[in-house]
Amino acid sequence: MKSLRVEAEKPYEVHIGRGVLNLFSTEYRELLGSADAIAVIADENVASLHLDYLLSFLEPFQVRVFKIPSGEGAKSIKVFMDCHSFLLAEGFSRKSLILAFGGGVVGDVAGFVASTFMRGIPYIQIPTTILAHDSAVGGKTAINHPSGKNMIGTFYQPAAVLYDIQLLHTLPAKEVRSGMAEVIKHAFISNEHWLGELLEIKSLDTISDEKMVLHLERGIAVKAAIVEEDEYESGVRKYLNFGHTLAHAIEAHLGYGRITHGEAVALGMAYALQLSGHPRLMDFLSWCKTNGYPLEGLSGISFKDVLGYMKKDKKSSGGSLSFVLLKETGTPYMETIDEKRAESDYEELRS
Ligand code: NAD
Ligand code: ZN
């Protein structure tokens, strides 16, 4: 098991490894015992696969389970209200505790519920996707507004993150790809040696548990270091958006759910590497190809299709185009790119 501490305003531990849920009966027994009620807010899909496993670690405690639908659609005001209605109907109080059981969607919704229920109660993240190594750490919680993703939310750190990699074995290949894109993003913005190791992976479904723990730990360490420096995203935290300007535009253009977030980020990183003139561009493109990322999807998306969305990106202002770029692995920076160059590099990548 690997453990690391996130030195946020309110520090907490992240534990990664096979069977770490066992910490509910040791290190976190007191925290659970001190709550007057415990709610598991679970992705219904994850619940059908793994709820019994989770409950087996919570045996001495009275736990009530609320299942929410799988998928991005659950980040809605309706599901948010349903969670609150459940907690109120079940008599939860300010002394209660929430366990978020699922991927980034559940983490974002349950975190937002925890931050607003009776003005805030503690919650523990139990991530079940690879992508959630990113979303479970850092304390950003959110639901979507019809006019934009993550438009309603808070900064609210969890009390702990228990990342049991045993749960990852049931992930479909698409979700493994999605999560590994964010892992490689963390490598791009931090460490050439680690990046080299990841680029050698020829098949994502053959990564051993030991290696997976290592990659997730490194990814979380990168995220944690940035969050510690910039918890409320006024500076370096925006480097975590490497590859995301185009990714968000592609997701918005295609409609959410047509491509996974991580797959879109992979395309976005390829574009950012192209704009940067990064020496790893070709290696990255062949890694994407080998591992089944939908690079060919770009041929059906014109520059015009994504331009408007990229201009609306949070990092851009006044209609300009801003990107997180990377001349060398580990040293991200922001750059404003004029539209002509953005277009010709986009066409070059598509060719
Ligand atoms: P997700 O939570 O929708 O999970 C993806 C799919 O995998 C779902 O269908 C889910 O039912 C299924 N699944 C989850 N765990 C499984 C398991 N162990 N076995 C089998 N199937 C499983 O998506 P995600 O990719 O984990 O997260 C994406 C969300 O995270 C987005 O909404 C994004 O905005 C958010 N996010 C938040 C942050 C943050 O800092 N808060 C960072 C990155 C992403
Ligand atoms: Zn992302």
C-alpha cells in the first residue's frame, strides 16, 4: 500500500493499493464511529459490481446506501436534490458522513452534496476508475448546468481517499484508456523518465497491479503538489488543463458521452504537443494508435467545429486562444496562439 498526504488547507491522506478499504476497520474506524450516520452515495453500475465488497469492510457500522444513475447525466440538479432528499428523509445531521463510491461523476456529485448538506459534512472518496485518481484528489466538486459543464460547484476537500485498485479490474477497456490519458498527462507536465516508461506500454490491459499502484501514486503526487501550491486555482493549477482546451471543445461538439473525457484529452494533448513542437509528439501519436485512442476521430471534426468552444475556454479571454503548452516535459506554460497558427497546426495534426 502507498499513502501520501495532501497538504491542503485541511490536510488528508490518500491510500492506494489492493485491499486498502480494510483501513475502515483500523485507521478510519474512529472517524466512522464518530459519525451519527453514514451514507454511501454510489454509482448504480459500481454498486451492482462492488457494493457487497465495500459493505464487507463496513460491517460494524450502520450504513445506508443511495444509488445514483451511472454517467455524466447524474451531475444534475435533480440528482443533487435527490441525494439531499434522501439524507433528510433518513434523518442525517451535521454529524453524519458521506462515502462517495464510484468514478469522477459520483466523486463530483457526492462531494458537492457533502459540501452543501447542512453547510458541509465530511466525506471520503472511494474512487473506482483510473480517471478518478485525478478527480478524487484536489477537492473540486461540481454538477453541470445546461449551459456548461461543472458550472455549479465548490472547493471542498475530502477527509480521506481510499483507492482500492482491486475495484479497477472490472473497468471496460474504454474507461481504462480514458483514465490512462490523465495519468500520461500528469507525466507530461512533470517527469520525462516516467513519461518514457508509460510510452512503452503496448497494451493498457496488461499493466500489473504493482505498476498500476505506482502510476496512480505518481499521478496523485503530481496533482497533490499542484493543489498544495494553488488550492483555489489562481495560478499553477491551470497546468492540469494540459490537453483540455481542445478536449473540452471536442466533448462539447460531439455531445457528452460520445467520447470519454480521457480519450478527448488524448487528442487534445496531441494537439498541444503539435502547437508546442514537443519532441515526443510522434511517440505519443504511435502510443495512442497502439492503445486504441480514437485519433481517426479528428478527421471528422473541422477546426471550425471546435474554434468557438476553444475561444470560450475558461483560460482564454477576449476571443483569443490560450493553451497550456510544453516545450520540454515537466515545464508547462501558458501561451496565446493566433488563430491562423492554431488552424494550420490543427490541419497538420489531422493530416
Ligand atoms: P464515471 O464516473 O462516469 O465512470 C465511467 C464509467 O465507468 C461509468 O459508466 C461507471 O458506471 C463505470 N465504472 C466506474 N467504476 C467502475 C468499475 N470499477 N468497474 C466497472 N465500471 C465502472 O467517469 P470518470 O471517467 O471516472 O469521471 C469523469 C468525471 O470526472 C467527469 O464528470 C469529470 O468532469 C470529472 N472530473 C472531475 C475532476 C475534479 O477535479 N473534480 C477532475 C477530472 C474529472
Ligand atoms: Zn481531465
